[in-house]
Amino acid sequence: MSEHSFATRAIHSGQRPDPTTGAIIPPIYQASTHVQDGIGGFRDGYEYNRAGNPTRSSLEVQLAALEGGVNALSFASGLAAEDALLRGILKPGDHVVLGNDVYGGTYRLLTKVLAPWGVETSTVELSELDDVRAAIRPSTRIVWVETPSNPLLKIVDIAAVVEVAHAAGAVVVVDNTFASPALQQPLALGADLVVHSTTKYLGGHSDVLGGAVVFGDDRFYEQIKFQQFAVGAVSAPLDAWLTTRGIKTLAVRVRQHGENAQAIAEWAAARPEFAQVFYPGLASHPGHEIAARQMSGFGGMLSLALAAGPAAARAFAESTRLFQLAESLGGVESLIGYPSDMTHASVRGTALEVPENVVRLSVGIEDVSDLIADLEQAVAGIR
């Protein structure tokens, strides 16, 4: 299947018609356990749902195919995937280098959950390679990259960071949630592992929670899989099936998300109400050239800084009609959020604090003229 294009792999990888009935869509194996042919006689390796499930296995094949990986694991949430990855690789005393615009939940996991276990963390501007080199210590085990970042859409040169990290013996993990594999292939750029909140663009319909780890090679597969099995944060069969269904339309959805976001970014860039537009598809974005080189499109996420300040930003976020005020992103419907008090409340008062005049848009696939009209009326209401 690897010889086929991305859109074809998204539809067919891991998806075999049911051998009994010929159903074109594989069934949901809604089972908690599997009958054994004698003690230890597992059928196709399945024994208990926490260890493995055919529906989850199909999704994992699909995920690995999309990212160009050798294996994948599917989890109950993106943070469950991150936790298993970090505990599978790190030990007390190890050090992690993070970008200074990383998702608040990732920062919270490392600094509130894993720090008491003995894991140390440093944040750095990952676009400055000298800063990355300076941040790396002998104990640095992981350099964690998020590009585009959440919520300020910073762009990191993955291949360049990989070169620096690998020279120091560190592993590179890329959170590819914002771009999705439809737009960016971190493993092909040298990254070791990719993580996803599959809740977002991969699921694509705001109806399922999930996460994934995709492996560029087999070094860490068994130890992270053991963490998954021992702790049990696995995706349920129905959740895995819904994610698989969403992935099949990923290529066409992401294309429309990107077209709509580009139009909205250009509209906002011409408006005096916005002091800054954070979108890598704009030539004025500091990471535009890198994004154009390592991505096949600029994605459906953008953030806006309101010139009038925090009160205007809050009023704007609460005044849209088609853009629904909600956390999360990547669904077919458009969402608006106020990161300072919503998705990134956990990093208030830290070096990662999001400016209070910033709102974040997850641009859906509605008619873009309707979306712009909605933003127009919201702007008019705060003048």
C-alpha cells in the first residue's frame, strides 16, 4: 500500500472487506475478550481488549501508513498517548526540551505529573538552533517539537532540529496534530516518533476522543506498547472505528480547511481591528518559507491578536455565531476559542502564557463567505 498516494492510503490501509459477509466496511469488534483455542492459543494474537482489538489494529495500520511509520499505537486521548510515550522512554533524571509555545496540556503533563517523578523540562525558542543547542544537556533524552504550534502558529524547521538533537543523542518527537499527515510528514524529515490528538483533524467530526503514537523505527515500540497495556489507556472499538471513518476523508477535508483559513487570514490581515494575524500561509509570517518547504499546505488553524486588547478579544470570541465558542479543533464545523482562559489556562503565569488579546480559530469547511460574514458582524459589535 505504501506505493499509493496519500488519499488512497487513507481510504484503504488496514481496511479489508469482511471475509465472512463481504461487507465493504470492516465491522466493529465490540468485544472485551477473545476465545482461545486451548490455553495460550490466541486467535491472530488477540486475547483481551486492553492488549489488542481487531478494530484498533486496523486503525493502527492506517495511522502508520499515513505517517510513513513502521508501527502505530492508538490511545484513548492525545494526552494518554503522550504519557505512554514519555513514560516508555524517560526515567527519573532525564531532561526534555520543549518549544516555548507548546500545547498547555503537554506542558502540564511534564511539569505537574512527570516532574515529581524526576523528569526535568526546559522551554526554548525552537526556531533558534543556537538556543536549542544551548538548552540540550547530557541528560536530555527528548526534544519535543510542535509545528505549527498551538496557539501562535510558530513554525519549526523539523529537519534542522533533528540534526541538532541527534548529534546530542536525543530523540525527536513531533506533535503533528495541527498539520496532520495530510500536510506534513515528520518521520520523512528525520523525526523518531510522531504523536497526535486523533480527536482533531484525523477524526474530523468532533464526535470521538483519541490519540496516537507513530514510530519511525522499532526502537521504542515494545516499551511504549507495554505502557499502553500495563496502564490501559487504549481506544475503545467504537472510537477506533469512528477515527478510521474520519481519516478516509482527511485529504479532501484538510484541503478545504486550508483554503478557508487562507481566505480568512488574508481578510483579517487587511483589517485594522487585528494587530497581528498568526497564519503560516501569509508571506509576512516569519515561518512562511519553512512551512512552504516542509508542508504541502498551511492548514486550517489561525490566531488573531485584537488591537483593542483583552476585553475586545473576549467580546469578539463571544460574539460569533457560526464560529462556536468551544475548545478543541479540527472538526468540520468552525470553532473559536480564547486560549488564555480556555485551552492554555494551565500555562498562565509561566513563560508559555498566551497573550490575553489573542483568539484562536479552527476554520471549518463551511462556505467561506458565510464564515467571513460571521467574523465581520463580530468585529462590528466590538467597535
